[in-house]
Amino acid sequence: MKDLMGMMKQVGQMQARVQQMQEELAGMEIDGQSGGGLVRVTLTGKGDVKKVQIDPSLAKADEVEILEDLIVAAAGDAKGKLDAKLQAKMQEMAGGLPLPPGMKLF
């Protein structure tokens, strides 16, 4: 019975740490870029697009397709960085223990 109480206390502490981490991540912003920095995308910690910056030199009617590809690439870059930060935070929270596959905060 004592072991069960100890385990329940640990679960409660883990839930509090997950809640705190979710709040930290919600306030985080991650920048991604493509085209050598000509296109930049900023994501929130939840993965929502917050801002897109496009160098004016790319605003040409005959290059719209290239611009669209660069925006997608910049968003992918930001998403990759966000995923890496989330994974690092999860590892930190777990104290170096291996995480179950697919475990996510959001």
C-alpha cells in the first residue's frame, strides 16, 4: 500500500510538470527559414503559424510558385525545430528515461 501511495505522488508530480511544460511551450516561438532567409515563418509552441515574412525581392508575379514552395519549406523548417525542442523537453521531464513512441504534449 505504501508503494501505491508513493507511485500516486509521483504521478501527481509528473502531471504538474507536464502542465508547466505545456504552459512554457504555449508561450514559445520558433522561427524557420528557406531561400537563404528570404522567407521566414514563425510558429507558436503549439505549431500554429504566427507570422510569415517574405523578402520583397520575391514578390514577382511570375515567381509565385517558387514563393509558395519557399513558404512551405520555411514552415517545415520551423516545425522540425519545434519537434526537436518538444522532444528535448519531454526527455528532460522524463529524467532521461526512454519515452513511449508517439508520446506528445499537445
